[in-house]
Amino acid sequence: MSDVRYGVREMTAKLKAFPISATQLTVRRHSSSQSSARRALSVVAGHLWTVAPALLSMMKAPAQPAARVFRTAFVDPDVGQVQLTGLLSEVEKSETVVLIVHGLSGNAMSPYCASAANAAAQAGFSSLRLSLRGADYSGEDILHGGITQDLWAALAAPEIARYRRVLLLGYSVGGHIVLRAAIEHRDARVRAAAAICPPLDLDQATTAFDHPACAPYRRHIFQGLNTAYAVTAARGRVHVPAAVVARARSARERDSLTVVSRFRFRNVEDYYKRESVASRLCELEVPSLMVASRHDPLVPVETVVPALADASRALSVKWVEPGGHVYFPKTLDLGQPGALGLERQVLRWMVTR
């Protein structure tokens, strides 16, 4: 809990407005140009750390362990049977499995999921890179930011039932889903959870994501989401035509057209309020770690800090610099013994809880 409280105090102090004396104002005028330059460089660095590693992974895929296709199915009350897929990497005699959950427009093939699976194998753990419903372009269904049902269905599958311990690791929106699952704690085998750059308040995060500065990111993410949605629409499993959804220019508009009607929320505000973990972090009992970048261009720090004020002692927070959205230096040190790097440090944190 010390990590959480320190982070909240530190970041809140930077965000709150306060009176400035004449002396302070004089000093700040002298340093304002340097401060502005540093802020500008930090913003640029956040974008570079978000974009560059993703582009590099397209040219050279990260190392990953051998895996076989995972399949399981469950019954949804509205659309019937829903099939989930993923990539299962099994380590002989391992009693621990790491369930890896991708971000909004990702799937089990996302490069950061491969990095997590590789780190799990190096630690001697099996791993399941899960594609949330429809993320594999199967047209099974669409997903939303709090859809923990998919995680519980995957953990109930026969291939996963043999494991005695489960570690949850999620990225971006997948991190939000992992934290929500940790709060629900429907499977006693879940021993720890970790969320990388998660939005905590879906309303605030969506408002920030809809800012004009995020337009390139929105276009990229919407492209993947719209492709998956069109396949689902062709199967008659959604309520709004794909052509209408493709015209949405903001995440809020898109959520109102897709998630609200499919999952029977009253409106988009009802969806964000009911599914966000922000107001429920006080209920968390499973040891959980949140790793967040101070310069994340997709999930700005000011949308995260308020939700941490009443967080449970079970949550630890690591503010990282440098780094972007879900990508960090290969030499990242979170203060854990052993090999450096985001996933290896995170896994080490989880197994020592």
C-alpha cells in the first residue's frame, strides 16, 4: 500500500491548483521555458515509447514459447454459445498458469502477449494468451471493458483446471478487466494480478482518448475493432449495422452504438459507471500490481490518480519513467530481484506475494 499512497500524494500535488506567491512566480518565470521544454520532450517520449516498439515488433516478432491452439465455449444468455480461442504454452510439471489478457483491439497474437508468455516460460510457468470474445475475428461476439466472464470461462476449461495457481496479467483495457476479475475473485486459485497501463475510470479514460491529439490512435484501434465487428454483424449477433458503427468518430459514440445495445446498458454513462473498477478498488483483496507510465498518451495520469485515493492495501502501484502505453525499456527495474524487463519483473512481483 505504500506504493499506492506515495503515488497518489505525489501525482495529486502536481495536479491540484494552489496559490503562488510573488517570489515563487518570479522563480517560475525564469524556469518556465526549461520546464516547458522538459514537458514537451516527455510528451514526445511517451508517444515514441508507445509507437516505436509496436512498429519494431511488426518487423521482428518477439520471442515466444511453443504453443497450441486453445478452445473453449460457454453459453451467453443473449447470443447463445460463444467460443473463445487462445494460445496455450504448457511447461511440464508446472502448477502455475499465467492468464494473459490483451488490450482493446488486440488478441492472443499481440506482441506484448508474446513477451509475457516468453517471460512466463522462462520463469517455469505455463501460460494462456486468451483472445476475448470476437477479438480473434471469429464473429462470435463483441467485447467491452469489463467482460470478466471470458476469463472465468477460460479458467474453467479442462486444460486449465489442473493448475493449482493462477496469475492474471492484463494490458491496457485487458488490465482493467484483470483488476475487475481480481475484485470478483470467483476462482480461489487466483493468487495475484497485474495490470499494465490500465484505465481505471472508463468515463474519464474515454474522454481523454477522444481528445483530438489521440486521433491517430483512435483510427488505428477503430480499424481493428470495426473489422471484428463487421464479421460479428454478418452473423447477426449485434444490433447496429456495421456501416453505421464504422462512421463513429469518437470512442464514446462507438460505445453507445455497440456496447450499450448489445449488453443492455441504459446508456453509455451507465456502461462506464457499472463496469469501471474505479469505485471498487476498495474491495480488492487479491494482491495486485499496477504499472503505469507517467507519460502514457492513451491513458493520461490525471485519469488514473483519482481512482487510487481509496484503493485497497492489496493494490501496489509503480509509476514508471521512461515508457509509453504498455511498452517500456527492456532494462526496466521495478525493484524485484532477478532479470530486468517489464514482464519478468512483474511475474517476480506476483510470485512473491
